[in-house]
Amino acid sequence: MASKKTTDRPQPLKPLEEHAAALPAWELAALRQATGWVHGKQITEAEYEAALATFRTRPQGGGRI
């Protein structure tokens, strides 16, 4: 039986602004407010996608995520 070689490489960290380049300014500001992330915060693509999905589906005025 052939074994599958998996490499669990950590995802690269990039500034939030690089991930959110396509977002309107108001949505990036609201995402920052909801997550508590500051300008230049280094995150992975998975962290960004999860936070954005949670942000977009939370109730209005839902507070921090």
C-alpha cells in the first residue's frame, strides 16, 4: 500500500489589507472594529475567510467576533 506524503505547511501570514484589497473601505473598517484587528495585522487566508464569513452573517450590532 502506498502511503500519501502530506506536508502540513503553515499558511503564510499577510497583512489584513492585502487579504481585503477587494473590500470597500467601510467593510474593512467594520471588519477591523468587529475583530479588534489593527492596521497591518498579520493573518492567514483561512483566518481572514473565517472572520469575514462570521462578520457577514452575524446579526447587525452583533458586537465583536
